[in-house]
Amino acid sequence: MPVSFPALSPPDARPLRQRLLRSGLLLLGVLAWVALGSWVGYRWNERAGLENLSAVANERLELYAATLESELARYAYLPSLIAADADVRALLLHPQSGAAREAARLTLARIGVRAGASEVMLTDAEGHLLVSSDPNGGSTPAAELAKPADHFARNPGDGSTDYLFVHPVVLEGSNRGRVVLKLNLAPLEATWVDLGARSQSERLLVLDESDTVVITSVPSWKYRWLAPNPGEVGPLGPPPHANGELQLAVDRQLSPSVSLVRVPTGDGALPPRLLRQERALWALGGRLLSLSDPSEVWRQARTAAWGGAAAGALVASLLLYLFFRRRAERQLLQARNALQQAHDQLERQVDLRTTQLRTANDELKRQIAQRVLAEDELQQASKLAVLGQMSTGISHEINQPLTALRVLSRNSLRLLEAGRQADVATNLRTIDEMSERMGRIVTQLKSFARKDSLRQQPVSLALAVRNVLLMLDHRLRHLDVRVVQDVPEDLRAQGDANRLEQVLLNLAGNALDAMASTDGAVLGFHARREGDRVWVAVEDNGPGIDETQMARLFEPFFTTKPAGQGLGLGLVISAKIVREFGGTLRAQRTAQGMRFEFDLAAEAPSPATEHGPASPSEDEHV
């Protein structure tokens, strides 16, 4: 009986078009991995390089700012001393006296020589020159003398930059004149120009209050007006003394104070794009800018891009290897299964054939036996040979309480000097507790993101108020503020202790700022429970806020404080924290001042404390 076996088809028996399409898709996948690796390597290395360059430039910017400010601070006190001189006051009392004018001139000349100032001048209250340390009568333009505050000025002689210190002279209760001390900044600027010539990777600019470049390491930019970019707040046009405009167009904004800018095309010695950083010179009324060359960063980023491409190719190769290995294993398994089927079919055929042979053999034996029996019965038969033949079968896959710390540290030093060891130990324990709490605050990233996830748990409101009062203790004593606490000791709310104290600290700090000039200042903390909500309020008896400003109270960067004393973000941050707690921060005018109130989810009361007595109000004088 013939034996048949299943046909084994070859694993690669596919149409040519399908195989070419599959190969093309694999090639596109490899190229995509190479491009992705190149892009990731370039972007990651560029970002890290720009951050490192920004950090280094920021340190150097602080050094240059400190050098400029310390250089000018050496002369800042002289105008006030000169204003107290007897010869100066005599001339202002008798401006027509020739003897008084000569005595004042000699005094100004002597002080100017000793101090190293370029020129010392005395003007009347309107800025008209009365006398100068310069025997030739001085060269400072009248327009510069008419300015009542310290400022940068252009030297009419050599075009260098001067800084004019202006101090009023008050006699008999009225402003009778001004002392003007002029300091020439040419030596400092020459140092910066030399630095710019030797270092091709950094440029420095000092801008006055009108955004005019007064000091720079790039001579061609001197006295040019820095035009604002679209969206920036600045002067509407260049001042009269500016020598044209300087446009540093923003190419990419990296952070609020760091950006990549394009330099003017006429300055061919400079790279096309520079990293711009700036720092405010608050004491001088200007800004300090640095422009760093990021060419090395981009060169390293291009190198990293090649490395990323190689890594992408390696990953793609590994994926291809795994793909073809799985494919080969699958084909091998198919062939093994086919072979096992053929083996099983052959075993069945052998078993059937063996059974047939055994049956035929048994029949042959029977016939032989019959024949032997017949021969035995035949007595006279010849001997027969019987031949018999027998066959045998085959068979094995993945982030203010710092002030309080400073105050406690200073108090500890004083207590240590006084030998009050126990008080020092108490302060140190408090410092330790606040340091631990600060560690929990700092643990406020994202931050992804600073946005540090929010972990809500029962928080004691009385303890939070005490912690805030501890951090504000120095200001409370200084302003002689009476603190009213109406916060039950057993009242607890759901929230984060650190963020809740941040909200209370912001609200209390704003209240103290508002009551800075209030007699009998009172700061109140109140809390009460209504159902499943806890209402917390901070109020003061300050002057309050106008109705016209109430609508903008929670807008970012809106502040009622004088310029330089607030960013207008405290209430915005506090409102955001309260929203994260599931509440709302509200502000309202009262008959005595202002009241800020917000609500929180109350802690679920336990059977033992649900009907407990509330703590009495606490009224203390700090």
C-alpha cells in the first residue's frame, strides 16, 4: 500500500511585489529611527548646552553687576558730605558773594582731587551751575545738571560715559541747591572693551533708564537706543541723545529673562544669533545685558545628533534582528509541525501493514498444518519438503519661612552671647522643625512644574496659624500689631499643611503691608465649621482697597503696593492653592479694613470629638 506525506511549502514563497513592499517599509522604519535618534540627540544636547551656557553667563553677569555697583558705591556718600560743608552752604546763602564762591570752589576742588572724581559742582535749586571744581567752569551740559536724580550722562568732550551723583542741599527747611559729583567711567568701559576684544564669546551692555547703551564692550553700539521687541514694554521712541537704534530681535524665548536674539547684519564680526540675559541695576536705574556666543553649543549638538543617529541605527538594527529571528523561529516551528504530521501518518501506515502481514502469516501456518496432516495420513506418500517463510514487521520580557529661620538664627547668636543656653536650644529646635517643614515645602515639582502631586490630609488650623505668627513675629513686634485668634484648637480641615501655611502667610503679609502706617493695627485670624466645610478668614483694619481695584485683585502682576515692593503674584498663587484644596478665595471690604476668606473641606468628625467643646477666642498683643 503506497504511503503519502503532506507537502511542505517553502517559507519565502510569496509574491515578489509583497516582498519588495515589506522591504521598503522596513527601510523606512530604519530611517525613521535614525532620524528620531538624531533629532533627540541634537535637541537634548542643545538644551543642556544652552542651560549650562546660561548658568555660566548669569554668574559672570552677577560679577560684572557687582563690580559696577561697588565701583559707584564708593562715591555715593560724598555728595551728602559735601552738602554739609560750611563753604558750600555759605555760597547757597550768599550766591552773589565772590569770596564765598571762591571758597566753595577750592573746597570742591580739594574734595574732587582726594576722591578721584572728574568734577564736583554746586547748582541752585533749578540746576543752574553756581561753582565747579574745574577752573574752566566745567563742561557738563545744563540739561544734565537740571536732572534731579543720579543718572548716566554723555561726556561732551571725548564721548565717554559719566555717572552723575545728585544730592539736594536743604537750608532753613527748603531746597536751596544741589551737589553734583561727576565720575568718569571710561577706565571701566576700556576694561570691558578689552575683554570683548580678547573674548569673542561674550558682549556686555549697560542701558540707562531710557534703554540707551551707555557702556558696552562693542564700541559701535555706544549710545544706540535698544528698540523693544514686539510685545515688550518700553519707550515709544529713541531719546534725543541716542545715536540710532539697536535691534536685538528675539529668535527664540528660552525663559522670561533668557532668549536667543539676532544681531544686526552690519556687525559682521558677531555671530548671527547670541544668547541674551539681563539683570536690573536697581541702584543705578538701568539694566545690564550680556550676549553670549552659543556656536560651541550648536557644534556639540550637531556632534550629538550624529551620535543619536548611530544610536537610532543600532536600535533599528536590534529591532530588525529580533524581527527576523522571530520570523525564522516561526518558520522552523511550521516545518517541525509538518514533519511531526508526516511521522504520525507513517506510523499509522506501518501499523496497518504489520496487521495485514500478521494475518497472512497466520493463514499460511494453518495451511501448512493441514498439509502436514494430509501427508501423515498418506502412508505410502513420498517424503515432501515444506518451506515456510515468516516476515517480521517493521517499526522561552519600567520637588517665607526663610525669614523666620534667619531671625531665629540671629536671635540664637544674641542668646548665645548672653549665655541663655536654654533659649538657644529652644530656637535650635524650632529651626530644626522649620527646616523639616521647609524640606516638605520645597518637595513645592512638579516644576513638570516649578508646576511640587497634592497630598491632602487632616491639618490643624490653629497649628498653622501659630506657625505663620512665628514666621511673622519680627514684623508684628516692629509694627506693634495686636493679633486676634479665633481658631478652635480641635478644628481640622483637609489640605496640605505647608501650602495652607503659605496661603495664610501671603494673606497676613499683605495685611501687615497695608497696616504699615496704621495706628492700633489689628490682625485677625478666624475659623469656623459649617456642615462639611471649614471657613477661614484673615482680616485687618488697614486703609482697605478701592472698589475700582477689587475686580482686578486676583489678576497676575496686579498690585496696590508701590513700585518695587511686590510682583502681584501672592494672591494669584494663594487662590490657586485654595482651588487645589477644592475651595475659593474671596476678598471683601469691611468697615475697618479688608477681609480675605476661603473655604476648605472639613475633616470627618469622629464619635469622640464630634460634640466636643470649641476653644475660646484668643486675643493677644504681640
